[in-house]
Amino acid sequence: MNYLYGYLVVGVVYGLSVWILHKLRPRKNELNDTITAAMDKAREGQPFSFLEDILAPFLAILFVITAWPLLIIINIRDKRRFERRLDDDGEEQLTVAAEDVLEQLTIQEIEQREMVTDPLNAAPELPFGHLHPVWLKFKQFLDEQDTVHSFTKEWRPPLSFCRQEVSGYVCVRGGQPEHFMLTKVVDLG
């Protein structure tokens, strides 16, 4: 029973320390202040609400007191992930390897294959639709001796738990894939 009381006391101390640190932290986001002020103004004329004023805060406090170890683990994991993202300048970038290259195509074949015909006219009737400026930039990168190939590759983006299958077109220069353009990204889970 003493262990249970100790566990709950640590939960109360943890919850109070998080609340105090939150109140002491300087506000950097004016949007949150605006939203909070609007919500307070909207609630001024409303009567007492058991759900908002009693039950929701009680359940939140009860959750923090009982699940504090889980909250500490989540907090540490998120801080590490954020620090890793800041420190990792050399994080893995998507690259296309020779084994990912599929078939060689001409510019005309690609533009014919990727022509967008939208019955609702939401996308322009151009190759790649809204991505047409990206396609034009890709074509500017090409030299006369370059070939364009389609590619498909599976990869896991940095700091992500799911793999993706990416497809697109790649410029092959001297037998090596160089610049590429993504046209499709599918989450594989």
C-alpha cells in the first residue's frame, strides 16, 4: 500500500511540475493567445457546464497521476527525436540507384503518359498537371546526351516509422542516375 501511495505522490508531483513549468514558460505564439481570449470571451455568458468545468479536468488530472511513467517516456522520446532532427545535418536523403531504374523513355512518351485530363478542370491540361513547372525545371536540367528513365524505389524517410514506395523519372548521365522528379509516393505502412 505504501508503494501505491508513493506512486500516486510521484504522479501528483510530476503533474504539478509540468503545470508550473507550462505557466512559467514565456508565450511565443500569439495565435494561441488570440484563440484562448476568444474562447474565454465566448464562455462569459454561458452557464456552468459539468462536462467542461468538472469532468474533463478531473479525468486529465487522474490520467496524469496514474500514467506519469508513460508520459515521461513519451516526453523523453519526443525530445530525443527533436534533438536528432536538429543535429542530423547528414540525414539520409532519397537517392535513386541504378537498380531502381526501370525503362528508358523519351520526353514525348513521358508527356503523353503523364498528360492530365481532369473532367472537373481543377488541374491544368498539361503534362503532370499542377506539377508542370517542376517538369519544366527537370527538362532544363537535361543535356543532349542524357536519357530519362522511370524508376520505383522503396525507402524509409528519416524519423519515420513507415516505408514508402516512390516513383518518378530520373535523368541518367553517363550510366549513373542523377537528378530525379517524384510523381508518386505511396505509404506502405
